[in-house]
Amino acid sequence: MVIKIKSKLVNLSGTGGEFSPTMPGTFKRPRYLDLHLSGELKKRGEAMWNRLGSCDLCPRECGVNRLAGETGFCKAGARLRVASFSAHFGEERPLVVEGGSGTIFLSHCNLGCVFCQNWDISHKGAGTDVEITDLAGMMLQLQEQGCSNINVVTPTHFSPHVVLALDLAASRGLRLPLVYNTSGWERSDVLVWLDGVVDIYLADFKFMNTEAANEYSGGASDYPQTTRSALLEMNRQTGVAHPEPNGLVQHGLMIRHLVMPGNAGGSREAMKWIAQHLPSDTYVNIMNQYRPAYRAHLFPEIDAYILREAYTEVVSEARRCGLTNLDVDI
């Protein structure tokens, strides 16, 4: 696999990286620009990078020395690995509008779901090793193409690389919102390092049941508790996601919940928790595209497709709970 970057790092703004309100589009000033201009963004990236020496970036806290070439559960070393980058039109409509979401798929994953539809990237590590300068170049190229945001997919284990690349790209004129597209299984104390860096959290909320999380996601039995804490921190940082007049969401928390066979994810319970602990207008995408991919055939209870009735019941539960900002397929 070859990742082609058409242009080197160029100053798109002509102003030394400072934000210009006369740039095309109706973009708000990204949160990370102030941190970049003060030097804080680079400092945070370097501090996060140092944690790779005894890696504790995710809840697994493997403690391996990635800087010395060791790998833990996610199989990622210190070298950044990217599967692809492009304008993606399959994301939520408020992230796409006309230009598409500037999506960068990072290889490997710290969660390891047995039903993963991108298993070749997350489990097998498909992709190409690149430099941080290359990642910055991808961000700038996606901006040149007219994308609505920079959307880093599965970023947890490469979060230091993302922050350092963002700082470099900002110095060359990047001014798109940053979308942190995550499984939701994040350490809240690590997320604090991203306060003021991330504009939009696009977070999965997969499980409310510890047994299911343990069985289907590599022993991550603490997924429900850890992810609930992470969602609260994400909401504290960015608030509720509402579209601008042009239809784009430029800041806020967006939650994805995938309805699974046999209520394996605890869908109704998840809707109740969101309604009780987050604002009633929290953006929630209730997803019905589950299919038994990768190793799901080894687990008969999830080796099936979703019944329409099961999906509509989850939507009804969300509405009964008072959630008002739903993205549903009904």
C-alpha cells in the first residue's frame, strides 16, 4: 500500500499560520490554534510522546516501551502507521455537508472488537509507516481539497503523533476543526491533555454490560465505566454538538451507538444513561448497520443481523428518555 501526498508542507494562509477570517467557507476558529500560537500545543504533544516510553495512553496501560520498539495489545510501536486518507462522505451528515470529512484512518486499535468491520486495519495493521511530517501534509492536503474537517479515526494509541502533526500543520495554515473519532474507551486523565485541542469528539458508546465488553472487546471489562467517564469529560471540554447555519458541526460531542443482536450492547440502558447524565440535546447517532464481520461467526449470539423491530425499540426508548437530538434511520 502506498500513501501519496501530492503536496509538501506549504503555508496555505500566507500569514505565518495565523487564522484569517477571510478564508473560504464559514469555519469558526479551531480551538487548537491558540494553543499552537502559545507553544502549548507542541509542549503537550511532546509530553504525550514521552508516555510512549512506558505506554499508558489507553485504559490497558500495557507499560511497554514503544520508543524502544516494544508493542503492547494494540501492536503499535513509536512509528506512525496510516491506512488511508481521503474526503469521506459516509460519516454523519453534519460532518460532511458538501466537502466531505477529511478522514485519516490510523492503523491498529487498542480495543480489538471481534465484530470489527475494519479488522484488516485495526487487527491486522494494514497501512504504511509514515512520519509526523507526512501526517501534517495529509491534513493540509485534505484542507486543499475542500474537506469540512480533519477526522482522525482510531487515534488513541497515536494521540501524541496527532497532536504534534496538528501543531506542525497549524504553522503552515491548517484551520479546519479536528474530529477525534474514537471507540470511546479513553482514559479521562489522558483526555485532559486534549482539552482545547479537539473541536469535535465523535465517540462510540458500545457497551453498558461488562460481560459483553469483556467477551467481544479483548477483555475490556471496564469499558462501560471508563467510557461513561470519558463521555462526561468530552462533554465538559466541547459541549453539545449543534450544526451551524451551513449545516456543519464545528464543535461538540457526537455519540455513536451501534445496536447489536440480542441487545448485546445494552442499547436501552445506554439511552437511559445518556439522558440522565448528559444534556437532553446531546447528539446521538443510533446506528443500525451492524453485520457479523471478522470473528463474529465464532459467537452465535452476535452472528446475526439486526431486526428492524429491535432497532425501532431503541429509538423509541431514546425518545421516551427525552433525548431530542437523535440521528436515526426511521
